[in-house]
Amino acid sequence: MHTVTLDTNIYISALEFGGTPLRLLRMAVDHIIEVAISQPIIDETRRVLRNKFGWSEERLNEAEEWIRSFTRLVTPERRIDVIKEDPPDNRILECAATSGSAYIVSGDKDLLRVGQYGNARVIKMADMLDEVEGPDWRSPA
């Protein structure tokens, strides 16, 4: 089973819009992939959902509880300062390094530019689905 770290944009897209990001989260619920998360990733996801999308505290708590139910919470062992353009992106790298993730899934240009950090390849959502489901998932049935 692949261990992956998801960027906050994946959680936000899944929770706010559904679609393929939600499909990826459901793979974690179904134990097809293991998702590692850290408290800074949870906090950033909550902050964006509250400030940008107007989520209530109750809705944020429910979303956090659901996310915690299928993710493995890790506490990063060290601070990383690789991405100077957007320092919060370093929290994703810290989680991936601590958890031993094989992949970091993101749509963020700064993270994608890193390409790989330690053993974790930084890939887009579609590439992760290709990895798990094979490239035929995109074809109409």
C-alpha cells in the first residue's frame, strides 16, 4: 500500500468541491492508500475553509474528525526550509519526510517544482490516480 502526503489544496478541493480529490480521500477510507497528515496540515486546511469558504466551527470540527478517521497523524521530527517562495509548503515536506511517504500529491506549483523530496515524489492528482488505479481510470466506461 502506498503511503502519501496530501497538500492542503487536495483536502480543500475534496471537502469543498468533491470530484477526483474526494475520490482520493475515499481510497484512504477504503484502505487502498495510507494518508499521512500532520497537525500543521490540518490547521492550514481549517484556516482556508474558514476564511476563504466561510465554514462554521461545527462544520470544520466534523471535517477534521472525518479526516482523522482515515489518516495517520505524524509529528514532524524537524523543520524544513526548502521552499522559500511559500514557507507553509514546507509543512507538507516535513510530514512526508516523517511518515516515509512515497508520494506527495499536490497541485501547487512550488511543491511540484521540487519534484522529489527524500523518498517522496511530488505528483499531481491525476498521476496519483494513474499510480493507484492505472491510466485507464480516465477512459469513459
